[in-house]
Amino acid sequence: RDYKSGKTANTEGTPEDLPLKGADLLCFDLASGSSFLIRPSGTEPKIKCYLLLRGETGAECEAHREALSAFAKALADG
């Protein structure tokens, strides 16, 4: 979901309108049910990443957190 444009993109390629728009935020919904959000900092020259985790157990959520944190670090390292 691209909240700046107010549009979604999905694997079928059919964009949909979001009820809210204008925020500089991208949200990626993952097959696991977790989400990965990215936005620029409003006060510093850096990008912020947020993880919304979903799992059957705490251990499953922790595994998602580790994988997504490694992905965010790889993005930052370029």
C-alpha cells in the first residue's frame, strides 16, 4: 500500500484506492500475515522501518522479527 498516492498494488496487478492518502508511507503485507512498513524520518536524513508481526506463537513471531530485521539491515547497507 502506497499511502502517498493512496493506491494499493497486489499480485494480480489491479490497483485499488485506499481510504487515506497523503502520508509518505509504504506498507508491504507479507504471506506470513506480518507487515513491513517504511517511511522517511520527518526530522533526520534516515528511513524508518516498522514491523507488524503475526504468528501462532511467540517463537514464530520472533523468527519473523529476525528475518525482517535482517532484510531491513540489508536495505540500509545497500
